[in-house]
Amino acid sequence: MVEFDRNLIQELMSAVQKSIRRGLEYDACHFGIRLEEINPKILWNRLTVIASEDIGPAFPMMPLLIETLKTQYFETE
């Protein structure tokens, strides 16, 4: 894994979350892919938080779905 600027990682994490909150699917995917290229673990941890805090109240199964997808992602590496 290549070392990246922590500010870039923080900006990407924030951009993913803001894009999801605003319903900007393309932007969320774009920033998510960039973050995944740098560190997939950070992306999946951020998605877990977003699923719990932002989406969970409206769709309670989302945190479970994200956790299942996260497990599958890391098992296929």
C-alpha cells in the first residue's frame, strides 16, 4: 500500500458521506472508488458508519447489509 496524504483521505471520506447524504450516486461512487484504491478498509469502515448514522434510521437493515458486503469483499481478496 502506498502512503497517501492524510488530508486527501479525510477529504475523500467526507466527500463520500456528503455525496450519499445529498443523493449524488455518481459522485459517491467516484469518491468511494478513489478511497478504495488508497485503502479499502477505510472505505468499508466509513460505509459502516454512514449505514448506521445516516441510512439506518430510514432503512434499519442497511447496517447489516453493509457488514455482510464488507465481509464478502475481504474474503474474496
